[in-house]
Amino acid sequence: MTAQAGLIAQENTVDTDAVAPALVAVDWGTSSFRAAIVRADGTILRSMSAGKGIAKIPGRDFSQAFRQLLSSWEAELASLPIYLCGMVGSRQGWVETTYQECPAGFEDIARGTTRCKIDGMELRFIPGLHRYDNVAGHDVMRGEETQVIGGMTLGRERIVVTPGTHSKWILTEGQSVRHFRTFMTGDIFAAMRGHTILAHSMDEGSTLASPGEVSFEQGVRQGFRTNALMGELFSVRTRSLFSEPGFHAASYLSGLLIGSEFASGVALYPAATREGVTVIGSAALMPFYVRAAQCLGIDTEVVDGEASVLGCYRLARLNGEAW
Amino acid sequence: MTAQAGLIAQENTVDTDAVAPALVAVDWGTSSFRAAIVRADGTILRSMSAGKGIAKIPGRDFSQAFRQLLSSWEAELASLPIYLCGMVGSRQGWVETTYQECPAGFEDIARGTTRCKIDGMELRFIPGLHRYDNVAGHDVMRGEETQVIGGMTLGRERIVVTPGTHSKWILTEGQSVRHFRTFMTGDIFAAMRGHTILAHSMDEGSTLASPGEVSFEQGVRQGFRTNALMGELFSVRTRSLFSEPGFHAASYLSGLLIGSEFASGVALYPAATREGVTVIGSAALMPFYVRAAQCLGIDTEVVDGEASVLGCYRLARLNGEAW
């Protein structure tokens, strides 16, 4: 009787509470802001995004900026735990969190959140990850660990790729991050396209790369084959100079860089990449990584941009806060 | 008697004519201008240099700019053949020359000069070199071929490296250029240092790289070992973030890029580099390449910046004009 009553009570509780708001999830990076009110069952009640990255907050008054950005969520900010991931937890952000050492279990990351009450709000800053070894030196991430936690299918060893200004290749296993490596692909692409001689090859309305261009595929294959960019980049210039038919400089450059990223990623994690990779991230970059993987015969699984919200939710549950 | 008289006459002639001005040699690149009056024996009578590269000539009036730069050489400009190498012979320059196909003998290059009389001056534009193959695609040089001709010791197979915004590794043999490859090392260094996240690691008075820094050597070894820059560049950032003692970001970045250049160059020309490399070029970059080669156990022979003047002279002689 007790057990059955308990079960019924629990079911009722679940039915009712599942749709109640349980936390505010925030992904606040260098260049963008994204927030959601998440229900206890993990579904999203409301969400918003803005171009207000941490680099664009006047006087670094994060508290005021945060309240302004979410001015219509006053009640939730006052009553729910607020999980924040991304560069908001860096030295340049609101509250600096200590990096969690990698390998790190998801529970370690949840326990590592920096809790503080600011201006009446219960803030939980999710720590980034740090790893070090003698060969590769230091590496860090802030925010991607939360995307991984939100986006991955738990279980076997799996590579998660998060395309971006600084792409990460992340080796996960079960409920943990085992290893990762950062590739400055997007950052290098922008610098090469805008600030080297290659800029002269981009001046005919062709500065936007496209994953559908044959040049992109050629770049991917060449970058993957050689992985020695230093001797390849000038060919973006010469192929333009000699007007190869159908040549698209920005797409070829993008392909070269992403192909080289894949070469290094596959060399680093040969066994795991044989199972394919999970790509999490921006809608803008996703098609480039999916196409590159296709060119190279690597299977992909795609997770959309809500992964960091779900990651905040999962971490809150691990902390016993989102019921 | 006749032979002896002839010999005496010849000696007199040599004594007299050897010190007579024989040509004007000009190395006119994108960012700088250098000219010399060369005697018939190959020695330099006068020389000058200026920051007036072809990119800085108002209205592209090269004829007027040239006369202004050398206004005190009026007599020589009117009477001597003028040999010009570098980007002055490109589409953006004074007179566009057709590239000579590589492999190219020095005589081919001499014969390939574009002769024209402009404004009373006898101009000889030295052609650049072009090469193409299915694997590496197109590659080009303008100016370095003249440095090679001026700077190399003739004879066996030899690698000549010309450090710069776009470094070249050039395989020479006897009186010919057999093969070459361009590396965008200097261009990439400037773009990485100034226009990526790495700029944040350079903001403490350490933007100038130095070949004497331990960080430079570490970069060279790491860049040479991996040659996969995409996975290495972010370490410039993280090593700064974690304040490694004695770490110098600009030097490490420079070392990584030059080390990677050496890795590709050695892989491309394994036999020839075993004999060491000849480095021709700017006083500013020379010490970086010499130190990098030392770190990697590669012998170097160094040729100073007058190589292009001597190259003009040798080409003029091959054309029968500098006697």
C-alpha cells in the first residue's frame, strides 16, 4: 500500500512538476548570449538570444547587463537556480571559475560549479576544462563541456566536434570527457582571408565560403592529405592567379583548413573517429563539417544548438537542483 | 708578339673597362626599392634603397617615380642598360613579363628578359618563374630567381632559402633552377600575431620575435616535429594563459611557423637539404632561419642582400650587355 501510494504520489508529482520551470540556462560567450527557461522535464519553456557577448558589456557590469537582457524574466531570475556556461566564467567574464582538470566526469563538472548569490540571483557558473601533458602542453575549453554534456548520447567512446572560431575535438566516454584538442580553424580562416595576400583572391564577391563548392571538397582532400598548411596556403593565391575554371578561393581555403583539422583530429583519435563523429554547434558552420566528413568517409551525427541548454539542465540535475 | 701585344692590350682594356659603370641593377618589390650602379667587374659603384615599393607609387606612374628615386643618376639612366627584378615585372608593376617555366636555366631567364625603351631608358625586366604539377598545383616567384642567380655557388644540387613574407625553398643545380615551393610564413606570422586570439598573448611588449629566445627554439622543434600547425597554434595562447616561466609568445609563434616551413622543405627536398641550405635575404630575417637550421642540425651558408644586384649583373653578362 505504502509503495503503491508512493508510486501514485510520485507520478502525480512528476506530472505536475515536470512542466514547472526548474532553472534558467545561460550560454554566454565572447560574442553572443543565449538563455532559456527550462522545465523540470528538460523541455524549454522560453528562450532568447542576443549579440551581447561578454566582450560587449559596457564597464563589465555583467549583473546589470544580465538583468537588462532578461528583464521580462524577473520572477524566474529571483526564484530559479541560474546555470551559466561559456566565457562568462573566464577572467574576462562575470565570475572566474577554476578549470576542472580533464579527464573529468560529468559529476565532477557539476560539483565544480561556482555558486554565488549576486543581486538576489542564485548563480551557478559551470567550470571550463583544462588539460596538460608534456607533448601537447596546455589546452582549455569553456562552454563546450556543457554542449557535450547536453548533446552526447551516453555510452561508448565517442568523438564530439564543436566547430567554431576555435573548434574542439573532444573524446568522451560514458559520462566523462577523456581528452580534447583545440583547433584555431575559424580564427585562422578569418585572418588568412582578411589579412594576408590571400585577401586579393577574395575580392570578387567570393569572400563567403560554401560547402557546396567543388573547391571546398578539393581543399578538404588536400588539407587532409598533407596536413602541412605552410606549404599549401599559397596555392589559394596561385590557383586564383591562373584562373582555374570554377575555382572559388574562399571555399578552397576553408576546405584546406577544415581538412587539416580533420587530419589532426583523426591522427589524435584514430579508433574513436572510425565510429564517426558527433558534430555540435552553430547552424552556419555545421554544413562545412558534415560535408568535410562525407568527403573523407567519416560518418557524422548532428546535434543542434540547444545542446548547451540541455547540458545546463543535466548538470543541474546532477546537483539535485532541477526537479 | 701579336699575342703578347693582344694580351697587354686586353689587360689594359680590362683594367680600364672593369671599373667603368656597366649597368643599373634594380630590385623593386611590393614594399621596397633598391638600386645599384654596377661596374663591368661586378663591383658596386653606388647604391641606394628606399621604402618605395610598387604598391606605394601614386597613380602607378612608375616612369616618373623611377626617375625621381634615381634623380642623381641621370647620366647612367640615359646610357646604361637597366635590369629590373621583382614585382615591378608583375601585373601590378611597371611592365608585366611572362613567367619563365621552371625548370629554367639561367640563360633561359636571361633570354626571357622583356626589353623595352621607355622615356629614353633601356629597360630589361627579368621574368619571374612559374611551375605547375598535378599534385602541388601552380607556384610562382618574382625576384628570388635573380637572388639565386646572384647568390649561389654554382655546381652541385643545392637548396636556396629566401626568407620573407613569402619564403621560397628553391632547388638549384648547376646553372639552373629545378624546382621551388612558396611558404607564406611571414604573411601568416603577421596575420596570426595581429588578427587572431593570439594577439592577446602579444600585448606585453613582446610582439617582436627573437631568434635568441628559448621559446623560439622550442617552437622550431615543435613545428618541425608535427608540421600540423592547426593543432599547435592554440598552444601559443594557452602557454601564455598559464604563464609558463620564460615563455615568449611571439618568438614561439615565429618558431612554430619557421619549424613547420623547415619540415615541409626538408620533406620536399630530402637529399639536397642533407647538404645544408643557402639562405639569401634580409638581415632582419636571416638570424631566425640560421638559428632554426642550427636547432634542426642543418648546415647553413649565408648570402647577404646584394645577391639580387649580382644576379642582375650575371644576367646582363649572359645577355652580352655588361662588359
